[in-house]
Amino acid sequence: MRDGNRVHNREFTLDTEHEGLIGWIRRTGEDLLVRDFARQADLPARPSYASEDPPSSGLFLPMKVDNAVIGILAVQSRRRGAFGRRDRLLLRALAGSVATCLAAIGWRGEARDHERQIALLEQVTRLLTPLRPMGEVIQEAARLVADHLEAGAVAVVELDGAEPEVLASTAPSATRLIGEPDTLSFLRRAAGDGQVLVRPRGGGAHATWECAAPLRVQDRVLGVLYINRRSRALLTADRRLIDLVASQLALAIHEAANYAQQQEEAWFTTVLLEVARHASQPGDLHGSLEAVLELTTLLAGSQWALLLTADGSGRVLAPGPSAGLRRHVVERLEGKTYDPGDFGLEPLEADEGLRLVSLPEELEAATGSSDALASLLTDGRRLLGVLLVEGAGVETRRQSLLAGIAQQISLRLENAVLVEEAAARRSLERELETARAIQESFLPKSPPEHPGWQIGAYWKAARSVGGDLYDFIPLPHGAGGPRWGLVIADVSDKGVPAALYMALTRALLRTIAPEEPSPADVLARVNRWLFDETTANMFVSAWYGVWEPESGSLIYANAGHNPPLLFLPQARARPLGRAQTVLGVLPDVPYQDSTVELSPGSLLVLYTDGVSEASDGEDFFGVHRIESTILALDAWEPSAVLETLAGRVHEFTGRPDPADDLTLVCLHRRSAPEPRPRRGG
């Protein structure tokens, strides 16, 4: 009471550094009689507040319950010495009675407040438990808080972005107030401090009290519960209740967000599984990719998606499967092509995620979009295509999922390319098998047979087909009886080109040899024809000889080939002649004939460089190893010579297949009795 008038209750904070009179009485529990504030020097403490109408005297008595000071009864006057000993005794008794009464009232009030608080918490808890739409739940919770606290406005505010978002509000005024910079700063301060803040707002008839309670889950603040009340100040008990309600709301919002995220994750997983299923589906590539693109638009919330597929060079993009585009739009895009640079996708680099690109005018007119999200589709070596998805506003998380879908599409396109390449490879393998069979058909089915002679041959291509050739050409009989043309040749290349060139060389030799008795003339005509009629950048080394079995005579010429080795009993190998220019390089080459007689017991070995130049990585097999291998044999039957020599080459290189075409021909003249060849190296 002041001057006979009731004064409303209010709260104030005691200064811990300057406790003042109230703090001293609370701490000591002693009475204090002040006769004159201005002149009394022995006061244990001075007043801690300034007043425009200060008292001159006062009487202060502690109100105690069980020796605990629960309050103070204070009377003050503008007159000096207004209170005496009798007043002190009277008010002391009154203070004791008031203390007992206040204690009882306080207990009942606390019990009532607790009941009200428990009732509100129970209502809020029950409200937040069922799986209802969170917007409805928060709105109803805000209404309960407003009813319980008799608040004019209650709002739940999210402060994640630059601008606040009101999740629920009980009055339009709350939204208006939150939009004010001062109120927004107040809310952000409460969120930053992580504690309930209360402050008065305005004055006079329009005075209100504001409260901001952070919606906190552990160390994370999700938003703020805002309360505006006119009737009375928000006391400590109200603040505790508001803090508890804010915690309940925060937990409910957090759990709802987790549940929504789990639902979204489950949906994403379902969509991605469907994407993987369609992307891995064999068969119809176009249909599979269209299904993937349909799911892509669903996942991204986009209107359309378009796949541009690249040609083998990776420089030309053509519209492929799409989703969300009308048929007439798709038909309008048929036959159109684009360069990656048209979308600003230069340089071509595989990247993670999507990038925003501007669409060419033609695509912009067809899709109604000026830009799109684009992802490069590659296999790590080449561009397979570009995925375009409408919607620059796709959130970052969904963009990462779209990048995953783009990877699935890349794998599907890569698999399609691999399947095509595998089919082409199988077709090529079949063609090579056919070519090998044809090439093998060119080789003699069996060597010539003549009494006293043994002939054998060995041929193995480094690839499916090769460039080595050997042949036994039947020639017109001469004065000394039957004659045969012996041929061994090697094209400078390997594989199919060499096989084709060798087939031509064989045909020329078989055509010209019966017409020309001189091996040198045969090689000269073949050389001239190859030089004049072919443009291939290849050449052929060839050795050609005319063999007369009856006399043992051998006339031969060498066009750049490895000189054959002639073995005689009890003697070292003798190279036959010097090699001249290979076939197909110069127009006119004068080749020379040479003659040798193959005496009884002799062995002639013809070979290509696949034998002499076989390598173990450091050294060549060489002529000396050919010689030592043959001289170490007990007999010179061609089958044994060929098997042993081929085995030694294989053992020397340590490789399952030769690095170069390998060809051997042996011509052995028996002797009676056949002398045993000398071993040696």
C-alpha cells in the first residue's frame, strides 16, 4: 500500500554486490529500525535503490517460518522518528502471523500452480503423441499455452533461414510483431542464449509482457516459442512452465522431422531401387531408360527429363529417351544434333553432381525452359551422353540423388556399348576364324613325296591369321624328271592385312612359277606386279627355289629372306646365298639365281624371322641356336626336327604364343646307310 492505495505486485532482483537493507535483513534475519535515513550513520546497509520520494524513517521486520526468512514486513514514513519500540513489538507479532499465513497460502498456491502446470503439460504431451500432421499439432499446442497463460498472442517460430517462418500462431498480431526488427532480434537473442527471456513492451494502457523460449533439443535450437501477454507480468513459475512446454514442443518437432526424413528416405530408397531395376534390365535400352527418366522427374519434382546420347566420337549429341515431354515435342527434336559446347560443357570432364546450363534456343522453345540441370554421362574415357532435368530449384539433397541416377544411366549406356562391342568382337572373331580357315586352306595339304626324300613343314600364326607362307608348287617336268617350286615368305606386317597381302603373293607365285624356269625371274615378276598394282605400305621377303628330286639339284633366288641353312653329315650348317631386296619396294630389281646340290644325308632348313628373332626379353634365339638344336639330334627326320626346334623356341621365349608368325620347312635327303650326324654346339 502506498498513501492508502493498492500497488500491483512486481518482481525485482537483489544486487549480490550491494545487498541493501532488504538483502541484509534476508541474510541476517534481524529487525531494523531507522529513525532518520539522512542522519543515522550506524545503518548496517544503505538502501540499494533511488526514489524520487524517499522515506525519512522506516521499520523493517523479517517474516520467518522455521527460522527461514520468507519475506519482509516494511513500513516507512516521510516523518523522521515515526516509529518506536512499541511499533516494533506490535509489527513483530504481526510479521509472525503474516509469515504463517503467507506460508500456508504459498503452499496452496504452489500446489495449485503445480496442478495447472501438470494439466497443461499433460494436455500438450497427449497432443504431441499421436502421429498427426505437425502443423495441426503445433497450432493446437499454441492455443493451449495461450489459454493457460491468458496470453493475447502465442506463436511458434522457426529461425533457420534469413527470414523467420511462423509455424503456428494464435493471433494475427503475433505474426505482425515477429516481423518487427526489434522483436526478431529479441527472438534471435533467446535462441542464441538458449534460455527463456522476458521483457516489458510499451507503456500505459498498451503495456505488454513478451517472452521468448528457445525450442531446444540438446545443443540444437529448432526455433522459438513467442508469448505476448497484457494482464500481468510473467513470473518465475510461468517461465519454468514455458520452458518445459518449449522443450516438449521442440522434442515433438524434432521427432516429427526425423519421422518425415525416414519416410522420405524410404521413398527415395524405393525410387532408387526401381531406377536400379530398370537401369539393369536387359533388352530394350530405350524403354528401360524412359522408365528411369520417369522416376527421375518424380524424384526431382521436375516437369521433364531428356537424355542426349553421344556418338562414338563423343562430339555429337542427339535427343534420345525422354519423360514429361509431349509427343509432338519429341517428334520435333528427332534428327537434331548438338555439340557439348552448345550447353557450355567444355572442357569435357566427368564431374560429380549436376550443373545448371542454358539450353539452346531450339530446346528452349521445345521444353519451355531456358535452363536445366545437366550431368555428364561417361565411362571414364569417353562421353556417353548428357542428362538434362528441368528445375533449377531442386534442393541440394535431391541433386545428389539425381547425380546417383545419372551414374546408373551411365552404367546402362556403358553396358549397352560393351554389349555392342562384344557382339562386334564375336562377329570379328568368327570372321577371323573363317579367315584362318581360308588361310590354312592355302597351305599345302601334304608335302611332296619322292623316293629317298623326307619333307615336313610347321606353321603357327602370332594372331588368328598371319603373314608367313610356305608352299610346294608343282612345276612342269624338266629334262631330269619332276620339278617342285619351294617357297617360304614373310610379310612385313601381322594379322589380317598381312594375311591378305600374303594371299596375293601366293597367288602371284603360283601363277608365274610354272611359266618361268628361273627363280630369279619369278621373283622379279612378282616384285614388279606388287609394286605396280598395290598401294599397301607393306613388303614381302621371299625365298624361292626349284627342286629336282632325281638329281638333287636346287636352283634358288632370295628376295630379302633369311638364308636357309644346309646341313651335311659331319659338317656345320651352311647359309645358302645372300639375301637381295625384298618384294614390293622397288620397281625393277635384278635378282640372281644360285645353284646347290643336295647330296645324300643333307638337310635343308627354311625358316622365317619368327624363329631366329624369337626373344626372351634380352636375347634373340638366333641362327646359332637353330644350328646347335639340329646338330644335337640323333636323326634328321623332318617331324623330329620341326617338333624339337619349335619346342626349343617356345621354351626360350617362355610365352604360350609366339610374338611373330613362325614357319619352318625341312627337306631331308636320305642316305644309305644314313650316317649319324655329329653332335655339337
